[in-house]
Amino acid sequence: MAEEFDAPWTSLLWGVTSLSTVVLLGASVGWAAIDDLPASTRWVGRLFFFIWAVCALFMVRGYRLDGSTLFIKRLFWETEVPLEGLVSVRHDNKLMKGALRVGNGGLFVFAGWYWSKEHGWFHLAGNDILGRAVLLETPRAKWMITPGDPERF
């Protein structure tokens, strides 16, 4: 039987998303409004919109735990994470301390590859990196997620 977990947004995610949306969409519209730009630079405005749209597609709407598989619910699909051979599950508000990011740092989601001295490389797909982080470690990979009730998870 599958268990569902929500993925609430924090004020940090709302703030970064709001500011980034104003900047990216404003720049996209502003770039398109400039009449005397060379045709070779018109792609820049489209790039700002493309970045915004791709990040929106990858937002995390929740999680579903079904047997030994975790499903990360995105906007239009689910990312499947196999949990066979699960080694550990940890919840700690300090899991993200000192982590370096290669990915999205708060436009609709915190996602991508992260590295920390304590945990090494791990995938992150969540909305609350400061309070609800849960680290799942399997022999193949480490995933950090942010369910609304990390203790229940």
C-alpha cells in the first residue's frame, strides 16, 4: 500500500521563486520589447523564459512511497527512485549545512546534485532544505527529500 507525503513550500522557496520569476520574466519581456536589437541576440530573451519554464516543470509536489520505491511527484510526471537495499534514513535540520550545489537553488524547487563534507555527493529534490531534510542512502545513491512530516516518513 502506497503512502503519500506532501512537500510544503517554505518562505525561503517562496521568496527565491518570486524574485527569480520577476527577474527572469521581466528580462524576457524587456528583451523582446527592444526594437533595435540584432536578430542574432533575440535568443537571449527566449532563454530567460526557457529557464523559468524548465524549473517550473521540475517542481516537487509531493512524494509517494510504494514498497521499495520512492516516487517524487513533479508537475506532470513522477521521478522513480529505487530504494532496494536501503542502508539508512536520517532526518536532521542540519543535513544541508555546508552543502555546495550543482543545480537549482530555489526557483520552484531545490534540486540537483549537492556535495557536503559529511555526506559526499547526493541528489536533492525538495522544497524545505532548512527544516525537513531527510537523507536516504542506498548502495547505489543518496537522495535528500523534504516531506512535510519527516518523522512519519
